[in-house]
Amino acid sequence: MFQVTVLYNHPEDPARFDEHYDGVHAPLAATIPGLQRYTVTRPGAGPDGSPPPYHLVAVMEYESEEAYQVGTGGPEGQATRADLANFASAGVTVVAGPAGSVV
């Protein structure tokens, strides 16, 4: 399995970010060919009450790195990347690599 984790920094306007993410970006990303699983987490405060380091964490899984490259290289992947400029001005970090289960 190949996993892509997208870490979204805290936006200036969280409500506007969430509205765009849920209504436009997530449905667009869900059309990427080869995408097998797509989950989203909106982290809460840490155990000590500290704010989370990210506003939203998206995790996408593909059968392989090749499937990821093919899917994100096509028009759906390109449109998804282009859409980031419409709502993610606070910045994103993308971490990708082979994934396996521990438990």
C-alpha cells in the first residue's frame, strides 16, 4: 500500500476553509483514479489542552506508488492540486510513502 498524508495548516477563516474542503475539494479528490481509501481528521486539542498543530489531516491510500503517480498525474489529480489555491492559503505539507499495518 502507498499512503499520502496531507497536513493543512490553520486557516485564517476555518469556516470558509471547511465549507470549501467539504463541498468542493474532498469530492474532487475522491474522483482521482486508483484512490482506494480517503479519510479526513479534524484534530482536537492535545492531552494537555494545547491546540493541534494542524487544522485538518487527510490520508489517501493507493495500491502502489505507481497507482498514485498515474492517478494524480491525470486530469482529476491536476484539478485537485490546482484547487488548493482556492482555500489552503495557510499552507499544506504532503508526506507520502509505502505504508504497512503495525497492529
